[in-house]
Amino acid sequence: MTDTSDLGENEISAIIEMAWDDQTSFNAIEIQTGLTEKQVIKIMRSNLKARSFQVWRARVTGRRAKHEKLRV
């Protein structure tokens, strides 16, 4: 598990970009960065405006493309 406090601005930007991408699952983000879904959510919460975070959470909650377990 990667400590999120050790991440640089470029790494955080890349994680945010992957998290917004509908085709990149949380599992793929974890493989590439070592960050769990909870850590990605924490990064998104602390780096986005409150409304942007709410929109993102609503968008990814239950979305098959973001959760490997939900893919058929």
C-alpha cells in the first residue's frame, strides 16, 4: 500500500485523471499505483472542489467499468 502523503503533484494529477476515466477500473489504478479504492477516494476528496467530488462519486458508484467485481 502506497502512502498518499508521499505523492507528488504530477502523480496526484495522473491518479485524478485515471479516476475520472470511465474505462479505468479501481483495480487497474491499484495495479499501476499501488493505491486502493479507498485511497483514491481520499485523494479525490482532498484535491477536488466539494461539488466536483460529489459529481465524481455519484458517477462512479456502482458503475461496472470502475469495479472489476461488477463486470460481466
